[in-house]
Amino acid sequence: MKRVYPSLLAVCIYMMAIAYPRITQAQCNCAPGVPATAITNPFTLSPTNLPSASLVFPAFDPSIGDLACARFDYDISGITTSGARNYADSTSLLNPANPDYSPTGRLQYIFNLLVAPTITGPGVSVVKTYTRIYGPDSLGAYGDPDDTITYGPENVFDHIVGSTNSSSLGALNGVGNIYFNYTISGGLTTIKGGFNYSQKIRTTYEGQFTLTYYWCPHAILATSIKNLTASQNGDAILLNWLTDNEQNNSNYEIQISQDGKSFHSIGTAERSSTSAGATAEYEYQYHPDKAFTGKLYFRIREVDANGKASYSTIVIVSPGGRGNGPVSYQAFPNPATNSLIFQFGSNQTGRYLLELVNTAGQVVQQKAVTLTGTSQIRLDLNPHPTKGLYYLRTVDQTRNQRYTTKVLIN
């Protein structure tokens, strides 16, 4: 069951002296000539010889905009040491009936070395193969001092670079981290010498990696929708928001997504009965499927009397309290003049970094704090940023979570 409770606030707002232009959705993708705003996330893999390694990147925060595309770049190197041991004994090698007969009791081997680095992640699959030929080399009979041979260490691949786009943008949206898996496989096979041998291989590999997000502002920023929050209320999720300077015949459509990119409508909220120009408060209750275990993304679509649509910021909820971090937060005042306050829906404890980010993705101001049972972080706007649209981003450094909301600086 879903219910909407619009109510008139007691105070009407004054008309703003300065009009803020809304952001319109232009053509925005990864094609040449129409680049989106880039967020670059580098990762360095130190030399390791483990069978696999994790490459860790921050997820894309869908509250700042729409992810148009994502590119994965790599620069990989690997040094391999391999070896083989002959298990054929001298008795069998001296037997003319043996297809590997050797009148000297020694067996000639030619080996093919295969090394295959593989990198997989959301919508990304990179598979490379590198080969070397060793031999011919004569190995003594099993048990002799010269029944074993070692090759390398050798640079089988040295600064191999490349890039690929992700085909699964939805999996890159969210909070926390995105993990890619880097594995090394391979071994020695014989071109000559039979199959009566053992082999071993060890590759020490490293690399530089970059996951770049290209994003665009949401279609149109609904500057009249303020303080959208989402919180758990029993089995339901409760959405609350304010509207400033509400216009006649405006209506609000509540939209939901499971990946932060593809949204669909779940209900509407009719315009409050308040007169135009007033501040109204809205509440919407949504009951998610109890079997759902992921994160849900909500936003509000506003349609004015002229049929023009605009969108709120996106808020993220983990139904049933699953997941890490708070499910409700807001920034105020919005627009802001001298300071901003980021407020969680409940008291928090941990280390936090508050960042004011411009629409180009540059950090304009930041403040590191430690919370001990409080819910607010204050950021003084000193020096005062240029007027316009910004993103207030809070990074929970203790739990590796991020929360972002749009703000206007007056």
C-alpha cells in the first residue's frame, strides 16, 4: 500500500532575487566531440605471485548524475619462471620399443610456455595469452642430477597496455567499492619429448589500472524540490521532501530503480492544496518486496503546468536495514550563503570527509571530522565559492561509504 500526505507548511517563502538556471540534458556520452564529465579512479597493483588479485575502485555515485559510459585502462607486466622434470627412467629410454627411445639414456624436450593473464569485472573481460618456445633440451633419466631444467625468470609480457568500455553500467552504480579480479594461469606443454614429466610455473605480475566514469547531469535539476530523504519505517520505506515556491498544477511522480540508472514510476503525489508560492511538505510510503536484498534508488520527477519535467536528487535505501551506512541524509540550507550542514537521519560515529565538488568533478573545499554520536557536519564557505550548482559529498572513511546531494551556492 502506498500513501501520499501533502501538507502546507506554516511559512511561505519570499521570491528569490537571483534566478538559478536549470541544467539541461545535452547529448552526453563517450563519443568524440561530445565528452561527458570524467571521474578517474586509479589503482596500482604491487608485484605479487598469488594466483589472483583484486583490483578495487569506488562505485559511481548516481546521485551526482547519470553514468554515460565507463572505460577500463590497463598497463600490465609479468615475469615468469618455469621448470620441468623428466620422469622417464633409463631402462625405458634404452628400450628400442619405447617411442621415446634414446641410445644415450637422455630425453630431448621442446616445451611451449603459455601464460594467460585475465581481468574480469562488471561488464569487462580482458584475456591475453603469451607464449615462449624452450628447447630442444636433453634431460637425464629420472633420478639423475640433470633430470630437471629451469627457464627464466623472463619478461613474458612487459607493459602491455589497452582499454575497454564496460558493458554493464548498472553494476557500477552504488556506494562502496567495485571489485575486478586479476588471475594468472598457464604452464609448460611439450612439443617434443612425450608426456612423462612434471612442470611448474610461477609468474610475478603487477600493473597500473584506471576505471574512468563519464557522467552527465540529470536531465533537469528540480531546484524546487528540497531535502529529499528516505528512511526505513517498519516494512515500508518513507520518502519525505519539501517544495519551495510551488507552482499551480505541478505534480510529482515517484520513481524507483535497482541499479541507479533505469528508473520507472511507482506512484504520483498530487500538488498540495496550498496557494502558489508557498512551501509544501510531502510524504510517500512504499512497501518493497520482502525478498529483495539489494539497494533501491529513489527520485522525484516534477512536471509543471507547461508539461516540463525536472528531477530531484537520488537517495539510496537498503530495505530491511541491510547494507552499510545510514539510509537518510540531507543538506541545508539549500540554497546556501555562508555555510552548509550535512545531516544524517541518525547519530553516527566514525571518521568523515566532507567535500564540496563543482560540476566538473573538482573538489573546491573539504573538511575532515570525527563524529562521536552526532548527526551533523558543518562546512563554512570560506573562501566563498562562485555562485552556482555544486555537490556536497560526505565520505564515511570508517565504512567506505559515500553520500552525495546537490546544493546551490548563493
